[in-house]
Amino acid sequence: METAYVLLSCDLGSEEAVIEDLKHMESVREVNGTFGAYDIVAKIENLNKDKLRETINWNIRKLEHVRSTLALMGIQEQN
């Protein structure tokens, strides 16, 4: 299983709407609001690494109210 953690910065006050959108995405397994430099952290999983990247690049990063993201890809051999 390929895994990534995506840290998201959102427009002020839009965090709950973005969290709700993330919860409906196929590869998103967990979503949490956070305090600090980022507003949300999402755990993304998929058997296919290309599908994982597609979810991040074409679904998450394109969400309305998402200002920036930082994606941390897991190392399969270290799981």
C-alpha cells in the first residue's frame, strides 16, 4: 500500500468545508484539523503510486479554498 500525508493551508474560515470535501475522496483514509503552520493533515492511501499522486495533484490541490499543500510520500520499504 502506498501512503502519503498531505499538509494543507486553507483560506481563513474554510477548514471545515475542505475537511468535508476531503472525506469524500476515494483514497483519503484520515483527515484531521491541526493548529500551527498548516490547517489540515490528510492521510492518503492507494495500491497504485500513480493513483496516489493523481489524488494529490488533481483532486486535493485543486480544491477550492486550498492555498498550499506539502505532500510527504511514505517509503514503502520502511513500513
